[in-house]
Amino acid sequence: MIGFVAVKSLGGYNYVRPDQVMAVAGIEGAKCNIYMAGGVTVPCSEPATDVIARFEAAMADAAQPETA
């Protein structure tokens, strides 16, 4: 199961499910917007490259088969 990924916002943290992300748009170098399924926009105070790397890592971890 894919868990939530924490992303920094101006007032704290937002928790986003990577499998619901449609796009990440970088603005002003150190900020980005995350566009989610359903039309929700999540503003972040982190560079888009950092956010994308965490989303990709979470998706890769979820794709690994669980061992018993």
C-alpha cells in the first residue's frame, strides 16, 4: 500500500498520497504546486525536484513485493 508523503507548506506540512498526484509544477525555484486527482492544488515551500524524488521513492517502495 502506498502511504502518505509529507511536503512542507508555508504553515507546516501537508500529507499527500503519491498515487493521486497528476503533476508537480515548480515556481520560484524553492516552491512548487502539486496538482492532485480531483482538481485539488497543494502549494509547497520546497523545490519541485525534491518533492518528485520523494514521490518516486514512495512509489518504488510500494512496487516492491512484501516478504513474509
